[in-house]
Amino acid sequence: MKKSHLFILAALAVAVIALFFLFTNPMGRLIKLAIEEFGPKMTQADVRVNNISISATDGQGIISGMLLGNPKGFKTEYALKAGKIEMDIDPASIAQDVVVIHKVLIDTPQIIYEKGGHGTNFDAIQHNVEQYLGVDGNKKGDKGANKKIIIGSLIIHHAKVNYNGTVDLILPDIELHNIGKKAGGATSAQVVKTIINELAAQMALAISKAVAGSVGSAVKELLGK
């Protein structure tokens, strides 16, 4: 076979490999595996996603059907369920020490805030993540979990919360900016801790207001006002 023919065949092979990467895009599958491997270790709860699709060219992506279960001792079906999470990742940063995520939008998640004998399910998840991080805030040994991340903007939009099957409410939008930027990047466990802490604080505040409001209404009815 002539050298020119061999060159053409080699070029075609490279083109096929490139097209395979662009159109089947293993990036989403790798992130899915990482979430489902490290998520349960951090939270001591079931963590799974249905599908992740991310463009290798512009980093735009969607996580479909994400579920965060409950740690042992809680009876409800899950802690958080999100049908769609939109992401905007810097593709060039994937191979670097610090992955840059420009934006994450968690749209209309369903949350069950369950109170047990020793606190809520989110208290337990917070505790488990802190245990995973250890005293120095950095988990040793899990290289994938320790990869650094910077998130420019994280928004939790229109979260629907059910509290112990008695109170239903919608949280105000939660916005966090420049997660991990000051430290030159945060581990995935540190990012999870930041999000869970803020979410738990906002839910506790919203629920206390809702309960106070319902008590106030009941008192007014009792007094006939």
C-alpha cells in the first residue's frame, strides 16, 4: 500500500476517534461515575443520576434525574430530588488541577426535610460530610474526590420543601458565588458541605417562619380576631 494511502487511512482513523469523542462524549459518563462513587462516601446516603450530557466543545451540560437519599434512621424516600441541573463548565479546565464551573442551576428540586430523634436528615448529611472531610477539611486517599473545583455561580431555583409531611413551602432562590475561588479551589466534599449548609440554614429559617405564621393564625382564630 502506498504511503499516501496509509496517511489517508491514519487521518481518517484520527477523524473517527475525534468524532466519537465529540458525539458520544465520555465526559458525562465520567462525571456520572464520579458522582455515584464519591457521593455516597461523603453523605452516607444513596446518590444517583439518570444521565449526564456535556458538550466537549463548549462545556454546556445537563444532569438529569439526580437523587440524594437519606442516611440510616430516616423513613422518607429521599432528601433531595432534582429533575434537571444545568451546568456550564470550562472544558479546558477538565484536565487541569482545578476544574472551573462557570454556573450551576438546580431547577425546582423536590426536598423532604425530615425531623428524627437526633435532628433532621440534613443535619445527618452535614455531619457525614464533615466526618468524611476530617479534622483538616481535606479527605486523604480519594484522588477523585480531592480534585479542586471553583464554581462561579450556583443557584437553587424554586425549591419545593415538605417538612415532616405537615408543611409545604417554596424557598426563595438560593445563590452562592465564587465557591472555592478564594482558596484556589475546593474539593468536591467541601463544595457539597457549603451547599448543604446553606440549604439547611435556608430551610430551617423558612420552616420556622411558616410554623410561626400558622401558630399566629391559629391564635387569631382562637381569639376571634
